[in-house]
Amino acid sequence: MTDPAWTPLRAFTAARIGLGRSGASLGTAPLLEFRLAHARARDAVHHDLGAVPALEALGLPVVTVRSRAADRRTFLLRPDLGRALDDDAGPALAPHAGAHGLAVVVADGLSALAVERHAAPVLAALLPALRAGGWALAPLVVARQARVALGDAVARTLGAAAALVLIGERPGLSAPDSLGAYLTWAPAAGTTDADRNCVSNIRPDGLGYQEAAWKLAFLLDRMRAMGGSGVQLKDESDRAAALPDSVRQL
Amino acid sequence: MFRATVGGERHCFPSLAVLMAEATPLRSGDQLAGLAADSQARRVAAQWALADLPLTEFLTTAVVPYEADEVTRLIQDTHDAAAFAPVRHLTVGGFREWLLSDAATTEALAALAPGLIPEMVAATSKLCRLQDLMVAASRAQVVTRFRGTIGLPGRLSTRLQPNHPADDPRGIAASVLDGLLLGSGDACIGVNPATDSPERTHALLSLLDEVRQTLAIPTQTCVLAHVTTTMELMRRGSPVDLVFQSIAGTEAANAGFGITLSLLDEAHAAITERHPGLHAMYFETGQGSALSSGAHHGVDQQTLEARAYAVARCYRPLLVNTVVGFIGPEYLFDGKQITRAGLEDHFCGKLLGLPMGADVCYTNHAEADQDDADALLALLAAAGINFVMGVPGADDIMLGYQSTSFHDALAMRELLGRRPAPEFEAWLGEQGLLDQAGRVRPPGGPARLSQRFQSLLAAA
């Protein structure tokens, strides 16, 4: 049984404090609550990205690609393969190559669930701001068994100046469906994580869709203005005084 | 060139690094690096070849070049030939047998430690079964002291790890309270800050120090910020008990952590001046860190992990913690690989003379669950590990992985007859948290500590 004396302290943290106990061991309810959270996270890791009709409805052409990781097990064991496009991707992307400003890539990463639930709503909030901001958008690319750096290869193949990758984050016990967003200016073969900016924990109970779209529009605008991304680009969206019109609309 | 003829088949291994890598029990990180043996039979052939190698080979052949790497220079230049003398004549296989023999007493192992180098113990561990790793490590005792004494026979300590994703002081204090009531925190109370800024780190150091002083807890506190942050805060007068740093087994991997040996020298000098005569460094390690920063020099991840312990032992640490399953399945794929790695690390660290603890843990993309964590925790506790983690409900809500809980540590103490550090145990008794059998049984809710803690929470 869980002791009510802990209730006020739980307001301060989501940590599993004051758990019901028998002897030194956990009570049955907290035991099974933990197991359920882990089971949900595990299911999310192994969930295959299905069709996402809402992505088709955003008004951009959609191209589907895969990484060189043939299945989930390979994806987990070989991050290098998850960063490389498979042989079919080049011909699929080539007809869409052009002088694009931004390539948006939706990648399953470690939680396809996050992508299925949250990618389309975030983009629905973001795309009008990007269009208003004068971004020339490449076709939307949906990538399976994909790591963040796969977006670099996609952007290069499409001829885009920058990449925005929306990707399922590693599921935690508190949320199996957290979406991350990575921004990279001039992605190249040697691009590292230090060259990117990240907005994480996008989901209704974390960073909401509108707020995430706001941050991303702000960062993309600053990235384009300074011609760079990564550690040099600080996320000052929370206290930005002079916002461009395209961002202020949000 | 190293050769073995096994079952009528001849095998050649072009270098010591290749031989050690191919002799390593299978793990995903060595496969990712392209270093693993390509068949199980070849792996055993490599183990035969390794077993016949004289220990002295490791003193003349470096797996990472001496000229290219300051960790190699440290290992070779600080080797104690006199301490090594009793086992100098042995092969790797012979040394395994010596470790399991009645000659390998606690006293003999303590005297031998400065004579061993990481590559010797790593090679030996590759021949061992889990049982061997446990039996040999259980004979090595490494006792360290700050406010409490850690690593005494029959004791099992814990680091109370009260992390919070926003570093919220009240959230952290609430987790500290839960842990203290469940007898956790005798190794240290240590927070991983969500953001490594000096201001944030100072605030957390002050919070933990206030809690410790107000409740008169005979333990030590730590905020696991980068060593440069902690050094700056020491200069500014923050209440620093322990200097923390993540370390690895090559110069290049340490560069990836933003450290050099001279920086660690400087930090050690500063903390020793502040706490003379005490063990005041806290290091964390974990197999795979060198490969993940592209700094592995073609050496297998377990050998490199043991080399990190050579870095640690220069600085007389209070605590060395192998964070064994944190790195993910591309380095340690499943519970089996994590279990073996945890026992290897404990074995290698203890033989090299280090106060080893372990974060028995896994991520949600690894093939592991609480059953795997239970098994490794029990094996390590049986092998005499100095300390393990205590995380509320085993769920670290900041780092997003599963570790061991306050309850897990209590279960192991009761199952195996282990007790907390003596000073901390006495404090638990004074707080009324022990029953007549000496078991931690808080009398319901945040009862006894709550008055003082409520004022702390209000102040936070």
C-alpha cells in the first residue's frame, strides 16, 4: 500500500518515491506499474512505422526511403547502417533534387510511435510559418530504420541547404512516444552532433506542438541568418525580443 | 605474431591487440568495431593462445603505442616491478589458476595490485567464467574513507542518486528523503545535474551539503559535473566533498571527455589540499566509451575499460563506478553481455586495487529487463562489490534509464547478510530506521525525519 504521507512530496518530482513496500521488497502494484511502463517502452522500440496518412495531407509531396539497416535488430546493433541510405533511396530522391532551402525528414528512430502520433501535428503547426518565412521546402521524406544523420544524406541528395529531422527518441519509462527534432545547416559527410541543434521531448504532455513549432521556426530562422548550426546557435526562443514575422504568427 | 593450434586447426593473430580482441567473449561493441572473432571456435583458439602468453609480454608490448598515448605511458612508467615479482613467472592461464588458488589471499592481492597492469588483468578475465570472476574478486578488498568507511567485509553501500530532469531542488530533496528512509546513501549522495553550469552545480552542492549537515549524516555529497566546473567552484568556495569525472582508457577518449592526466593531477591536488588524508575522487567508467568517441585504437572495449582503471588508481579514489549497461545495445546487446561486462569490470578494478562499485543498469532499447538487473546485482553483491546505485523505484527520470532501487539494495543486504557502512548504520539506528534485527524498516512514511526535512524542502 502506498503511504499518503508522500502525496505532497510527489508534487515536486515524477520520481518513484514512497513506493508501497513489503519487507524490503516492492508491493505488487508498484512492481506491475514499473513493468507496464517498461513494456510500453519496449513495444515502442520494436514498433514498425506504419502508414501515416496525416503526413500525406500536409500539402508536400512525400518520398519514402529506408536506411541500410534491414530490420530492427540490425538497426539497434549497427548505428552506422541506420545513418546510411539504402541503394533504392538515391533513385527515389533524385527526381526531386533542386535548389531547396530545407529538407524535412520524418524518421522512426527509436520510437515509431512518437512519429505516428506527433510528427504530423508539429509539421501542421510549423509549415505555415516556414512558408511565410520564405523557405523553399523540399519534398517531405519519410525514413525507416533511420538515425538522425540519415537526414544529412537526404538533404545532400536533394540539394537542400539545411535539414530538419523529426525522429522518435529513445523511449523512457515516463513516455514511450517522445519526439525529437534536429536542425542541421549545410549537412555534410563529416557532420557531427555538435553541428546540430536539438529540440526534444515533443509530445502533448511535454513540449506541446505549438511551442515546439515556435522553437523550431525561431531556430531555423536564426540558423539561416547566421549560416550555421550547432553550439554557435543558442536557443534563445524563450526570451527572444525581436522575432521575425514568420515566427511571431505562431 | 601469435599462434595457436587447437583441435588440429592452426590460428594466427597478427598483434597482441587482435589476439585480445578475438579472445574476448562476444559482445556487440567489438562486433561494431570489427574486432570480434568471426567464429566461436576461433574465439576459443585465441583464448588458448592468450592462456599460453607470459604475463611479462604485456610489459614489453603495448596495445596502444607508448608514443601516441599518455595512458600507456602512465601504465608502463608506474609499474611496480617488485610487487609483480611473485607472479612474474606465470602465463595468463597460470595467473588465472593462481588467482583461484589458496595462495591468493586478501593480503597477497593487496600487495600484488601495484604490480599488475590493466592488460594483464583484462587478458586473464577473458579466460574466466563468471564464477571465476566472482571468486577471485571476492578476495580482493579495497577499503576507502571519507566521512564513512566503504568496502569493509560484509558491507554493501549505495550511492543515493536523486536526479531530477529540471534539477528542481525540492524534487531532488524529496528523492533524497525517500532514499535516506530506505537506508541509502552511505557511499555518497550524488546528483547528475541536467545542465552542467557552474551556477546550477553550486546550487545543488549547497542543497546537498545543507541536507547532510542538518541531518548530521555521516556520508559525502557530490554533484557529478565536469571536473573543470567543480574545480572552478572549489576556488569560489562551494562546499565540495568529492571531485567527480568520467574517464576512459585512452588519451584520445579522455580528450573526448575534455580531460587530460595533467588536468586530473590538478584536480587531485586541489581536493587533497581541501581534504588531506581522505579519499576524495569519484570516477565513472563503462565499456564502449572509447569506441563511441572513435578513440579505441583497434583495441577491444573490455581491455580499454581496464585501462581506465589505471587512470583512476593514480588518484586514490573513494569510489569507482562502472556504469555497465548505460551505453546501449550497440556496445552491450542484452542481459547476458551486460552481466558478463559488469563482473569483468568488478574483477579487473578490484585486482588493480580500486574501490569498485557498479551501476547495474539498462536502457529501453537493450534486450534486458529487471530480471537481468536482479541477476547481475546479486552476482556483484555476492562477489563483494563495494557499492551500487540507489534510484527511486530504479527509474532515473533525468537520464532515462533503469538502475537499481533503494529496495533492491535492501533486498541484497538481507539476502546476503550485508550491512551498510558502519558510521551510516549507526546513524540509521539513531534515526529509528532499523528494527531489532538491524534491518532497515522505516516506521511508515517520512515520519521521523519529516520535521527537519519539511523545513529543508520549504527552504529549497
